[in-house]
Amino acid sequence: MTDWINDNLWVVWIGVAVVLAVAELLSLELVLVMFAVAAVAAAALAPFVPPWVTMIVFGVVSILLLGVIRPRFRRKLHSGPTLTVGHHNLVGHVAVVDEPVSDLGGRVAIDGELWTARTRSGEQFDVGARLTVVSIEGATAVVAGKVAP
């Protein structure tokens, strides 16, 4: 058995790589896949070098991949536009008054959608006024201050 492993060490490294790659599918942390790639590198060298060299290659490639490639992949995966979902992404948007708005109620259009609205300050705004959305409370937009046209 030991002779077969020594003669076919590349097969063992490929088996290790496959197991690590499958385990990576469960974790999705980009750690085990780096070890799997290192195992493939060791498997590529296994027919040509002694077994202890394949272990060193596995260790060095693993460290390089974890230290250099993984951080770049993680940055790339986590970069890009931040997608705010729900009504909280409307805070700071411009609201155009559709029905007069006061602290008792009213209606505004925010990004083309009609919302019930009210003010906190007790001010009243007439139709067509451009206001800023301060917060969203349930299905009501709290608006304040006029925005320049």
C-alpha cells in the first residue's frame, strides 16, 4: 500500500484537492479552495520530486494564496455598489408635494411613487413644493425643508 502511494502520490494530491474543493462549497470562505489549488500544484510536481518536496510546495503555495490572492478575491467580491433595500433607501431623496402636507398628513411623490407624508415641524407645504425625506415611519414619509428646484 505504501509503495502504491509513493508511486502514485499525484493521485493522492488530486483526491485531497477534490475533497477540499467540495468542502469549500459548504463554507464559501475562499480558504479551502486555496488549499485545493495548492494540492493541485503539489500533484503536478509529485511525479518529478520526492514526497517531502510536495509537502513543502503545498505549504508554500497555500501560504501565498491565502496571503496574496484570497484578500484580493474577497475585496473584489465585496466591492461594488451597495444595494440598500426597503424603504430606508428613500431617506434623503426629494419628495414633491402632491397634496398639501402638514404635521397632520398629506401626500408626496418620491421617485414617482405616491406616499402619505407629514412634517415634524408643524409647517405646511403646498402642491409642487420640493422637500427632503427625513425618515420613513411605517407607510408615511416624514418630510422637511424645501429643496432648491
